[in-house]
Amino acid sequence: MNDIFARHPILLVSLVKIVVLMFVLMTSLAYLVWLERKVAAHIQGRWGPYRVGPHGLMQPLADALKFLFKEDTTPAGADRFVYFLAPFLTLSLAISTIALIPFGPGAVQIFGQRTPLVIANVNIGLLAVFAITSIGVYGVALAGWSSNNKYSLLGGLRSAAQMISYELSLTMSVAGVLLLAGTFNMSEIITAQSGYTWGFLPRWNLLSPTAPQLLGFFCYFVAAVAETNRLPFDLAEAESELVAGFHTEYSSFKFAMFFMGEYASMITVSCLATILFFGGWLSPFPQTGAFAWARYLPAAAIGVAGVALVLNGLRYSTTWGRVMLPVLGILLCALAGLFARPGSVNFVQGPLWFVLKVLVILFVYMWVRWTLPRFRYDQLMGIGWKFLLPVALANIVLTSLAVVLHK
């Protein structure tokens, strides 16, 4: 093994990047659930998790232990191979797409090898992401069929019809971006959005001077919410009708894998929205002249968050909170100081802007879930075929015309 790594060091570099990305992704999935519960609670005037650790920060660990030790049951009449395959397929496909997401313009040195901030930088990256995500419908459909439960079967059928219907609108909504960028490579799509209109307005595809992709982003976001089976498009899990839909017969960690796959898909969708419509890692502010100070904004935001944690921790109601929160705040302040150094400020601001944009989109995801009521199934299919698809087609026609006239 050492001989293989010595002859092909890029394999060792790729392995390190995969391990780091998996650790960050799994931690993000756990705390994304915590964040959604907090957002939902505050929208509805509740506290949300707050008992397990300060502000409930240890709740994800408690949830993981609960799922790990919960009784694992399997229906007597289930197709065991397909029943166990479905959650694994759902989670693995959702995670695989993250490998194609570029998180920054720079590169890092790992064991002497210079490597970009992406695991697989392929020229057809966007096409590969859509190809992988389109297979995700099999996880839900197979789970519903293999459970030997009519509620599960109906949930699986609903989800299959829904995901296939909205997948067409989802892929067509990004055609305008491809016409503007002229490439499937996601790093090049971001680079094509460089520059500013009138010296201060970013040339993101959403605000493109050639053809603003407002319609494209609207179609993309609505279709993405439906693709991930989130409210108001969660007809596959409608508990008022189907108990829990396709995962009714699942328990323990298999049950958790479906939700991990859902949140991983949310992260993928938010990353793609950032890349396609919001300039990826590009700063919304010019980096020269009167806006030169803007390069320190990400580090300053981390520093402010650190100071807020320290102040909140000093007056927290429990001893554990008065210790944990100031320690986390001091670590954030130290991280902000590291990021503000001249040697690192230009390198880190790209990934930090990228993550900030992704978090904003994820927040809107949660906001929509806890604001809008569930559609009826006929309304859901009508929106996809009678409204969203024609709007996506109109966006392609208008963008094509604008690109031809611009040339």
C-alpha cells in the first residue's frame, strides 16, 4: 500500500480530501438538523432544543446515540435485500455529489502535492451532479416497494412521480446559465460571473447584464424543494394521509439514513444554487478601491460571532454553558485572527463567502418549510407541468435571444 501511495501520491491526497470532506459533511448534517429545529422553534415562538448542552448544541450527539441504540425492526414480509439497500442508496448518492462541488478558487499543499479545493474537478461536473441526483428516486421508490406496506408503497409511488416530474423543470432551469457560461465545468461557471456592473453590482448570473436569471432561479428553487421532498411538496411523507410515507416501516439508523440523505441533498442543492446563480465563492463586493476593506468581512463576521458567544456564555444559566460557550467563542476569535492575516485573508475569503451563501439558501429552505402549507397532490403535479415547465422553457427562449443579440 505504501508503495502504491509513493508511486501515485495523488491517491493519498484524494484520500485525505475525502476523509476531511466526509467529517465536515457529517458534522454539518447533524447540526443542520439542530439548526432547522431552532429556526422552526423561533418562527413558531418556541425554544427548540436547549437542555442537552448550552442552546442544545449537544442535541445532535444525543440524537445519533438514540438512533444507534434504538430497536431495529424489519417487517416480516419485506424484501430484505432491497429493504436494506434503499436507505444506503439514498444516503450514498446524496453524499457522492458533494465530491464534485468546488469550494474555493485556490489550492492547498497536501504531502507536497498542490491540489484544488474540490475532490473531482471534471469538465462535465454539472452534468454529473444531475446524473447522480436523478438516480436518487430509486432509493425512495425501492423503500416504499420493499416494505410490504400499502402506505409505504403509496408514498414511494408519489415520490417517484413527483421527482421525475420536477426533475425536468430543475434541469431546464439551469439551461440559461449554461448559455451564458458556455461550459459544464462548475469552476468555470463561477469564473464567468467575475466582475461588476457599474463598478459595484456583481455580475452574478442572477443579475447578469446580458440576461438576468431571475426566472431561472425561481424555477430552480421551486423544483429543488420538490426534488428533496420538502414542504410544501412533501406528499411522499404526508403523515396526515400516509403515516410517514415511504419510510413508515423503517427504524433505528436506517430511518436516520433517509433524513441524512435529505439534508445532504439540501446541501447539494444549495451549493449548486450558489454556483449557478450567486457567483459561487466570488465576493459581492469589489476587492479594490473604496471596497478593499470588504476582503476582511468574513473574518470580521467570525470574530463578532466569537465575541457574542463569549458574552452570552458569561451570563448563561448553567455551569456547562458558562464554560463551553466562552471556549467556543475564544476559538472563533482565534480563527478570525488567523483568517485576517495578510497571508491567508485572500485565500480563505473565497470558501467563507461560499459557505455563507449556502447557509443563507439553507435558511430560506427552512423558512419555506415552516411557512407554507402542504399542496394537494393534483396541485403539486399541476404546478410542475402546467406552470413551472412553461416558465423554464420561456427562460431558455429569452436567454437564448439575449445571448444572440449581445453577440
